[in-house]
Amino acid sequence: MKAIVQTVDGAFAVDLETDEVEPAELEHEDVQVVETGLPRVIAAVASGSTVVALVDARPPLLVSHDAGRTWRDAGGGLPAGRAVAIADDDPDLVLYAARNRLFLSRDGGRFWSALALELPEIERIAFREV
């Protein structure tokens, strides 16, 4: 699985296993837009009944496993966010973008690990199958 990251200096494909970076294109259809009805939403994504909303608050994420009927806080230790993505085929795989760092959760947003690389200022992110 790769993350496609749109930055102020262009788009990059980041291999989530090796942190290798190569030039890429982020297509408009790669980025999800989901309506949540929540206040202060910066971005929101969905996979099945799982919805992840990036909000202008602390903690920066809200996660729903019932299509937005109920929400729980997530990402208490994460810095302020710019974008969020969720894998279409695995709702537990969530990518979070801060200003120039990426964070990955493999358990639906409970625990996060920072990718080692630093990127130019991040604008949008998406997952893409290899």
C-alpha cells in the first residue's frame, strides 16, 4: 500500500512499509469528501460504516464505526492535522497528515506510528494500491 501525498512542492508516492518516496500524481478522484454534520471539520473520510473526521480541536480526530451515529475521540497525542485518509478495503488502516509528517494507524485510530520521513508542507493525502 502506498500513500499519495500532495504537498506545496508537488505530489509524492510514499511506500508505507519502506518509507521510500517517488514522484506521483494525486488525482481528484483519489481524495474523498464525506459529509459528517459535525462542527469544525477539516476533512472526513469513510470506508464502509467507518468514518474518520479530522476536526479543529484536541484531540484532532473523531471516529465512528456506525456510519456517523456515534463518535469517539482519537489521536490524542497527534499534532494539529492537515488531512486524513482511510483505506477502501481496510477501515482499520488510517493515514493522518500533520504539517509535514505522516502518521499511520493499523487499528482504526487507537495507536499511531510516525513515518520517519519529513515532507514539504502537506495539503492532501490518499491511499493507493500498489
